[in-house]
Amino acid sequence: MSLHRLGLGDTTILAAAGTNSAMSSVNKFGRNSAVGIATEEEIWDGSAAYVYPATALMTSMSQTTDQVAARGLVIEVQGLDSTWALVVQTKALNAADTTTAVTLDTPLIRVFRMKVLGNVVTTSTIRVHNAAENQDYAIIDTGRNQTQMAIYTVPAGKTAYLTSYYAAVNPATILDPTSMPIRLYARDNANGYAKQIKHSIGLIVGQFQHYFEPHYKFTEKTDIFITATPVGKAADVSAGFDLILIND
């Protein structure tokens, strides 16, 4: 089904309802609670610049400190395998000590969401990382039970249409930054391109949302992400975007 046959309201309802097998929706939201001064960082739980691997190095998962109640807790991991195909897999944390890494059934080149599938509130971060455990790619922050990542990669065989994106400076006890560019980027990995800026706005306090009409089109294997660069003070920033996915 092509978008030109449908109006905006029709497409968003069909995508969310899942009644059309060729169409789906994606809501990405993130928070970086400590974006460094004069540092451009992606909006995700890691509170640091995000690292995108060139190969499927996302192989393992563990908790930072052992939480007895979380031993054997099942985690859903959403991402892309080495062929950039969408993979949704579940994996239980180690049953004896949650700090002991477990190996994902499918190594990933990208990960963009993790969720706790159980009635346990986490008291320690849960991480997807490389085999050496020295690079994190997704983090469930304490008490959140789901990642907060304004990061997404279009799976192989799909086209994404970006409907809107937003950002907000969260209230803090410190002074707000004197200025803060918010940038929407895309990286076309299928063609080996470097990241390209797609929209930018300056934000000091408050929030904004920008709508794309017509929707912004992104092809398979494209990374989509939002960054912030505070000037004068560090900042606590939330951001996100909405996509409609269509099968190619």
C-alpha cells in the first residue's frame, strides 16, 4: 500500500492498529539526563555520544549490579541482525547472578529498544553490550523497565516515513543552557554515506515539535537519531520521533 492513496489520519490509524500487514508504526522517545557542556550527544540512556558498530558486535546482556529479584528476568531486545533484518528476541538474565553476561541468540548490528517482560521493577541498569563488556549499545535505566532511545534504524526491506519529531529541556536545579541546538540526523548506510542533518532548531527552555508534511522519507538501513549540544550549562534533554513503516 502506498502512502499517496491515504490521508494522514488514515495512515496513522492503520499503522497503529496493525490491520494492514504492509504497514506499521514506530514511536521512538529518549532522554539524556546529562548532556555535557559544548558536547554533541545522542538522546539516549547512556548520557554520552552513541557508538554505531560496523558489524554485529551487540552480542551480550547483563545487569550492572546483581538484583536478586531480577535473576532469570526475561528481557525483550529489538534490533537488526548482520543483514539489517528486523529481529525481536527475548533473553533471560542470568539465573544465578544478573551481572554475569548472557549471550543473545542473534548478534545485532543495531539495537533500538529493550523492555522488561515481568512484574519486577529494576533497581540496577540492564545493558546490551559487546563481548568484552566495554561498550554499551542499549541501557534500561533504573526503575524505567524500558530503554529511552531517540535512535532508530530502518530495517532491510522497509521504507520509513517520519511524521514529526520533538525535544524538550527538562526542569533542573541548575541554570538552563544559554543555547542548545537540537539536530535531527540520518545516516544512509546502504550507500555508505556519513550522517546528514535533516532539521535543526535552537532551544533554550521549554519544548517544540516539528511536523513534516509531506512526511520525510528514509530508505532501508538508514540510522535516524536526535542530538543536543548545550552551551554554557549541561542539560537534561528529552526527545523523540514518530515513523510509519511500509514494506518495500
